[in-house]
Amino acid sequence: MVGGETQDVFGPVTDQAVAMSPQAGTSMWPRGRLVRWIPEIAILLLLALLTLNRLDAADVCGGNEAAMAVYVQQMIEHKQFIFPLDNCRIPMYKPPLYHWTATALAAVLRQPTTTSFVLRLPSALYAIAAAAITIIFARSVVGKRAGILSGLILCGSYQYISDARVGLVDMTLTFFITLALLAFFEWFIAHLETPRNSFRAAFFLYSLSLALGLGVLAKGPVGLILPAAAIAVFLVTEEAWGAFAQLFRFGPILIVLTMGSSWYLTCLFEHHLDFLRLQLGTENFGRFFGGLGRMTSWYYLRPLLFNSIPFSLFVPLAVIAGLRGRRPLISRSATSGVRLQRAELAARFLAIFWVCTLTFFELAAYKRRTYLLPLWPASAVLLAWSLLDRVLPRLGECRGTFVYRTVAGICVAVAAANFFFIPAYELHKCGAPLNLSAIVREMGIGSRSGSSSGLTQTESYRQPARRINSLTSSEGPLYVIGIESALEPLVFYLNRCVIPLRSLDGAPPGYIIMSATVWSKVSRNSHLALLGRFAHNDGDLVLVRSDPQPAG
């Protein structure tokens, strides 16, 4: 795009020449000397540092992450691989691919217990893998500098890095949706080529099928709906009617159905209908149609624009540029070459996916900021393409090179800020103070310092749970009353079930965990013996033993 030849990472590069060369579009995989991929490898190492740095410093405090932690704990420590329960009664409400990944990693690491590091490691690895295929794809369809810039944008995107450090299923979904999109586009290009590369087309078609099936296994039908909607709209707008018939082959369809339905059919055949009702009924239809609540129609305006400043501010402009781009004239001629149109087609396709995904979640009654996470790999490519293909050519070589280097420098600077801020903010969500002195202090603590920093995490149940387990019999019943927050973090650190009580009238024999407020009201009850008080957040937790007198 900017005149000149490839010199260095941030120097003048002819992206157009790279993208249009006969070798540029033949494969997503690197060819040639490894040294040519040093910048991309360095970016992936930077991303690994951002996602793995002090990954276990913060305890498991949030209810959603703690629920995933309990299910992973049931798999790793109690061998409940298919039908784990939260607190002995709540079925797993997400498909199990993320949890199986964590369990496999625990086996590889020879980790017999569930830690916050093992819980969050799958998200970090899926984030790195999604960035890797995004970089390769951007380099393949736009040029080397696009691959570098898209990777740097992901490193500087706050939402992408922060969600890569949380033990939730969203990054798993993001990886397989990204893989599905990129596999489809490579298949589409192979489908248009003359003579057709049947092996290459088959490889990407089956990769697409596998990604769609595993996407369903990651978070449910949404893993199929989002990429399939974008693919359908793209093929219609390009009037590529023949591609529809080529997509619906028996083998690929069988893979999608087999992989996607495997866990659901197991629930059905094993008569675990409660899992199906919770996953399909509540988690999917309930969320979409308002069973779990409703948000305003403008809910996504703020996270869409401000979740990863400054990059998120420019993503809508890049999407518009992709949709309004010059319509490529699809040709099967080997001389004119479909490869000349790859960047334009890819931008259009990714922009369509962006709009389809946002529209789908906007129509849903229940909305969450994390739902926008799958947009980030596509957004990174769109931002890189719009800068290199739309902005820099208008600036000339010198100014274009300066702008490119400036944008890359901003990415690195924001990534450095994320490196220091995100771990400190994770601790803050567990009750630790968030200020400059706290950030500086936490910077001096090693990456495996969960125990030392945990003392300041006042909202963590780790220390109280340890004390409670030391004072109670693991075989005796354990009850809880008066705790307003989610019970999953307590259940996870206790590694045992607790039975919620609505009142203490006729309390059964056993141990009872209660808030200090409840204890102040019942402390004179002769049937309740105080065993200990434990500091937690603004109030203490109290452990008592209940010994009711026999009737009569």
C-alpha cells in the first residue's frame, strides 16, 4: 500500500505486492524461513505474557467464574466428567468443552487439585491460539504488516486480554468462531479457484465443520448461529449460489451434528433432562426471550465504544469501510486471479459477521458485555485492513510509515498498561485496594503469589473456607444462612456442599455458616454453639454447631 520494499517490522512494506503475489493466498500456514515470522512470534509471546502473568494472583471471587470452578473441580477431583453438579444440586448449565480442556490441562500438569491457575489457563491458551490464527489470516489476505498490526491490536485490547484471564467459556467460543470464519473464507477462495484445489478446499471445509461443532460444544447453539448467519448473508450478497450446495455435503454436516449434539444426546439418553432444560431452556431461549431479565436497547453502546479504548472507537468505522468497499468482480480466470480480491472480500465478510453478531445480541432480551468478545479477532483484522488499505495510501510513503509506526507504538503502550493494570484490577474485584501504591506493590509480587496477595482480598472465601474445614468434620452436614452473595465461591474453596437454610427455626443438627448479622440475632440460642468468627468483606462469617434438644 505504501511504496517501497519490505525492510523491517515497522519500515515501508509493499502490502499489496505481498497480498497479490502468487504465493500469498495459497495457504494460511507460514512458508519460507522462520526469520520472516519473528515479529509475529514475538507478538504471540507478548500476548502470552499478558494473559499468563500472575494469572492466579486473584482468588476466585465472582459467582459466574466460581460456578465454572466448581464444575471443573467436580471433574478433576471427583471424576464427574459428564454430569457435574454445583453444590450437589445445580446441573452444569454450559456445555463441557471448556471444563474438559481444564481437566486435560490439569492432567498434563499433574495437578490433582483445582486451582485458579488451572481454571483460567484454558481461556489464556484459547486467546493465544485465536490470536495466532488471526495473525496468520491477516498476513495471508492483506499482508505482513496487517498480520503484525492485528496481533498488536489484540494485545492492546482491554476486553480481549481481561477476558483471556477469566475462567469462563467465552474465550473458548471466541476461538472456535474465529476458526470457523477463517476456515470458511479460505474454503470460499479455494472454491473459486480454477483449477480448483480440491484437497485445500476439502481441508478447510472439514475444518469449518469441526469448528462449528466444537463451537456448539463450547457454549451452545450460539456457536453455530453466529458464524452460520454471517456465512449465509455473505454468500447471498456475493450471489455465490453454487457455494451453498457445496457447503451442504454429507460428511461436513455429519461432523457438525455429531460434535455439536454429542453432549446433548448423552444428557437425553442418560435421562439427565435437568441439564437440557437448564442449558437449552434457561441459558439459551430464556436469555434471548427475557427469562433471565431484560436490558435496554442501548445497553451495548457503551461497551461497544469504550471496552478497549482507543481501538474500540474506530472499529465501527472499519466495519463501515468493509461494507462500503468496492465490490470485487469474482472471476474464475487464473490470469486475473481471485487472490487480487482476497483483502476486499475478507473485509466485507468480517464486517458482515460483526453486524450479524451485534444484531443477534441486540435482539436478545438479556445482554452482557462479554458477548461482544467474539468480535475482537475480526475487529483486529478490519482495523489493520482499513488503516493499510484505506488510510495509508492517501498519506504517501513517509507520512504513511510514520502513522503505521505510531499506531504500532500505541498498541505496545496500551499493552504495557494492561500488563500492570489488569492483575491489580482483578485483585480489586476480590476486595484489594486499587490505587497507585497498590499497583506498584503488586508489581513486585511474583506471578505465583496467590497466598501472599490473598491476605488483602477481603471478598475471598479462601481463608475462611480453610478455617471452616479445619473446625468441622468433612462427613457432617454443613448449612448456610444469611449470605447475600453467590455461594459458588464458598462452595469452591470448601470443596464440599452447603445446604441453604431459610430460617433457624428447627435447625437440624450439624454445622451452620452464617453472617455476623444473623449471629447477632440468635447468639443467645442455647442450641447454637459458637466455633469461630472469620473476617470477610465488611462483616464477619460465623461458624456454629447446632445441637437441638430432642422433642419432649
